[in-house]
Amino acid sequence: MSNPHSHHGPAGEPGERTLFMSALGWIGVMLVFAFIVVVAYLPNRPASPDAAAAAERYEIRREVDREQRRLIERYQWEDANAGIVRLPIERAMELTVEERRRTNSARLTSD
């Protein structure tokens, strides 16, 4: 005969009340763990980047952009001894197109 106060079901299996209490216990353990993590993390979380550092990075980027623009918009000797000149990008594209046209027309006339 079964004891009405027993928390075990037939053949030693846990009863519904025991399973319910175990589930509540595990949920409680997880909630306590989550609470500890949140409490430990919040005071130690990394600070957001401040505005001064962001402004400094922005100014560095603008300086690099200005230098790059200067390099692609002006004539400059790359190596005067070797006769190598840096051309503005627009002029270099024009010369490339002209050279291609001459090469293609020379090829067409020789065929």
C-alpha cells in the first residue's frame, strides 16, 4: 500500500510534487546566477568611447583624405632621375584613353 504522504510515485519514481519543486529549484538557481552576472558586469562594463577620442579619429581621417586628394590632383616628380612624374588622375585617364585609341587604330590599319 502506498503512503499518502510519500513524495515518490510507483516503483521509486519521483512524484509530481518532487518534480515541480526540482524544476522551481533549477529555475531559482539560474535566476540567482543571472542576477550575480548582471551585478558583477554592470559596474565593470567598458566605458563608451568619449567624444574627444571620436573627434580626434575624425580629424586624423580628414587629414589622410586631404593628403590622398593632394596626391591625385597635382603633378609631382616621383623620381626625377628616372623621369617618373605623378599626374593628376583626370589627366592620367585622358592619356590612357588617347593611348588606347592610337593602339586600337594602329591595330585596325595593320589588319
